[in-house]
Amino acid sequence: MTDSQVRVFAGLRSWRGWILAGIAGALSALAMAPTFAVPILLVTVPILVLLMDCAKSWKRAFALGWWFGFGYMVVGLYWLRNAFLVDAKEFAWAIPFGTLGLPAGMALYMGAAMVLAWWLWRPGPWRIITFAAAWTAGELARGYLLTGFPWNLIGDAWSFSPVMAQSAAVYGSYGLSFVTMAIAASPAALVGRRLAGPRGWMPVILSVLALVIMGAGGAYRVLTAGFGTVPGVHLRIVQANIPQAQKWDVKKREDVLVKYMTMSDEDVSDGDVTIIWPESAIPYFIDQDIARRVLIGRLARPDGHVILGVPRYRREKDGKLDFWNSLEVLDDEGRTLDIYNKHHLVPFGEYLPLRWLLAPLGIAKLVEVGDGDFLAGSGVKTIDVPGLPPFSPLICYEAIFPGQVADESHHPAWLLNITNDAWFGDSNGPRQHFAMVRMRAIEEGVPVVRAAVTGISAIVDSYGRVRRELPLDVAGVIDGNLPQAIKGRTLFSIVGNWLALAMVVASLGIPLFIDKSRSRK
């Protein structure tokens, strides 16, 4: 691209530049599951960089980042509308707020990231690193602030390829986002002789080299990994494929339980087996229903287990009911061996933020329990019961948070994600969720077992490879053995997101270091 073509971007003032940024962001979402059109980032990301080259103020930079982020999030999160249609009479009115309001809020992080980039922006190749670091800083903020929502991190675009995703074992999905955005932005370094100069090829060359190293290192790690399993640990994952609208129908409650029990018991060998049901699998408070709990436990055979997602409640002395979204481990007699209460609750799904303000306005959350909200558990937990390697339970979207899925004081040998993606139907949502789950396996170096109401259920090994899988909207079971964890631990499982943060901070400091060096000459 010539200098005259660069001036075309400079001419895209105000709304024209915003529209172009929004379109580029929307197209960037195609890099995520299920399309995984990663090469499109080599076009869309340089467009944002070139628009940033022409930003004359922080307000302009913020607007460009916001519109890019808005387009990215609207396309990436369109499937949220399906949750509001489960009970359309009650919640259809909220579709614009969920499908446009949430993306608008998430785009604020991208806008703030571009303000940070603008402040440190310097002409020439170094702006590529500044851009990638600022973007990653925005993703880190999005993953932690206001309870966090790290959905569709750019680094997750590599989840389809265990080979290319293996570097997440070192610096996690945030670090992979940094590298990916630097690679994707590198073509912008070639734009215009005055901007690029002879050093303009350096980012491109380094990007190609980074891709080669990622591919070669990942290939070596995957090809030298075995397919070993843990002796004596036999799993049956039950995917009953019950539509969300039917599960809590009082007339069908017994049918739901019978279906899960029948699928769990059919053609099971006489040996020990761990039966896994998904999040809120059955519409019963089994803590208060001893008979059904015993029936469920006996499905496991002697010395086996049943692990299932259940709603739980407790009545306080004042009569108030406390509710939890929980996972229980039952033995073969239906006795509770351990309980985990979900701690990372979904805003507007499991609790109503600012209830004192919103409830009087008639705004309610999607899942109603009594007169209040679900209570949050105490945090990540490793469950250690006889007959099973220790595991970390993750309910629903708790599995999307890099570095927040395992108790570091007692690191698990596997992750168990139970989820109810039935809310979102046959859409990109469950597929994106599963892509992020695969990244957790690579980061932590342990297998992930996933049980979903309507799919996608799977067994994923410690390298992100899918061993067994049930697709969306299929009723069935997965019978398989638990894959082995890697020997030792990954660097990421030890240092978490601190390495990615260090990469960002160091890279953002480069422009200041260059300015200081020049001032001394």
C-alpha cells in the first residue's frame, strides 16, 4: 500500500471510520468457533491499526476501538437471543438489551485499550507491539473487572488446532492473544514508505518466525504425547438432550428423571463406573428427596460414583430459603461424598445485579429461585473422593476463565465441566464454550471431562485433543476412560496469567524507553 492509499484512511473521518472499524470487528468474529477463519485477522486487524494511525485524539481512538469491539461482540454473541426466547412471553422484550447492550458494554474495554495504545502510539514498526499489548490489556480487564467475561479471547481462535494452541501451556490464552494480535497486525507495518521504511518488513518476518515456532513446538509436543489413560477410572457421560423449555415442566419431571436413569443404566458393565450428569440435570431438590437420591446412587454399581448437577436449598431460622447451583458426588448408596457450590454466578441469569434498583422496575433474572438469587460458593475447589483422581468442578461458564479453574494449593488431576447450554439452542454459543474448555486443558496440563444437557459433551485430553464427543442436539452417552494428566505441571498452571501480564507491561513500556533513549542523544 502506498502513501496515497494511506491518506484514504486519513480521510475516513468520523462516522465513515467508525463504520469501517465496526465492519472489521464483525468480520474478525469469524476467526472464532465454529468457523475458525483465523486468516481473516490478517485483513481486519491491520485495518484497525491503519485507522489508529490517523487518530488525532484519544476520543477518536476510543471510538475506533469501541466500534471494532462492538462489531466483534455483536456477531460473536448473537446467540444470546435464544436464551430470552425460552420463555418468550416473559423475556423477549430484553433481546435488544442482551444482544446489543452487552456487546456495547464489552466494547468499552476495546475502546479503553485503544486509548492506551493511542497514548503510546509511535510511527513505525513498534506500533504493532504497542497495539497487540494494548489489546491484550483490554482482554485482561474484560476477564477480571465486574466479575469478568473473557468470552472469545482472540487467543481462543487457535483452539481448533491443538498443534498451534500448545503455547497456551506457557502463557495461557491471554498470552496467545498477544502473540496472535501482533502477528495479525504485522501487515500494517508495510504500509507507506514514510511510515514503514526498510524496517517495515521486520514485524512480518518475526510474525512468520513466530508461526513456525508455534507450529513446530506444538507439533513436537503433541506428536510425542501418548494416549494413556488412568487405570480403573471408567466414565459414562449422559447427554439426555432435554430442551430447556421442557426440563422444568411439572408434567414432565418424572419423564426427565426416568430418561437420565435409563440412559445411565443401559449396557453398563459390572465394574466400577463414574456416571456424570450435567448441570441442573433433573428438576428435583434431591437433598430433600432421599428415595430418589438412593435410586440415583445405585446406578453407579458397587464402589462407583454418580456426579451430577443439582439445585440445592437450605431453610434459615427466619424461614428464608438459600439456594445454590451445585455439583454433588454420590456413592453407590446415594450418600453425599462431597458438594461444590458454583461461585462464579451469571449476572441476570443466576442473580440480579443492583436488585434494589432493578427489581422494582419489573426486571427479573432468567432463572427464578424463590424470592431471591442463587448464592455464590466459596471459590475453586479440588474434590478428592475414594476411587477417583482429585478433580476441579466447574459449573457452566466457570470454565471460560483462564487461570481461575484450579486450586493451586491442591492442583487437580482433571477438570470436570458440567453445563446447561440448552438455553442457546443449536447456535455458535455452545461451540464457542467448548472451544474455550479445550484451552483450559492445554493451559493446566490436565484432561477435561464435559457433560452438557444438549451438547457438546466430550472427553478432552491434556493437550486439547478431543478423545470422545457428542454433538449438539443428540441424546446419547460417552463411555470412556479418563486420559492421563501430563507429567509435572505446565508453566501456566504455576504462574497463571502473570506471565501474560508481564508481556503486556514490558511491551507497553517500549515506546517510553525509546523516547527516553532518543532524548539522551
